[in-house]
Amino acid sequence: MTGKKLIFWVVGIIVLLAVMFLPKFFELKKLREANENIKKRIILLKEDNTALAEELDRMQEDPAYVEKKARQKLGIVKKGEYIYE
């Protein structure tokens, strides 16, 4: 009988521990995945930030580039020019 009781208690403790820690394990897994997604987003945002900084530098140093961007975004034309679409 003592062997059966011991097995019962060991199985009971294992089940109890599984019930207590299994949900936390899955929550930890979700948080790790979210963390990885955030890390990937940070990398993409850093790349975008670098590209925007380069464009800002170019706009500050190159008036022709500013003119080109204004023409593209605003549809500005010089006197005597025509827009073909």
C-alpha cells in the first residue's frame, strides 16, 4: 500500500506542478515571440530612420534635389513647361 500511496502523491504533485507552470510556459513563449517581432520592427525603423536622415542631409545640401522633390509631390512646373502623363 505504501508504494501505491507514494506513486499517487508523486503523480499528484507532478500534475499540480504542470497545472501551475504550463500556462506560464505558454505565456512566456508568446512574450518571446512578441519580443522577436519588436526586435524586427526596431531594425526596420532604424533602416527607415537612416534613409530619412540621408534624405534630409541631401535636401539641406542640394537645392536641385529639393526642386525635383517639390515638382514631384506638388506638380509644380516652370514657366513654359508642360506635364505629360
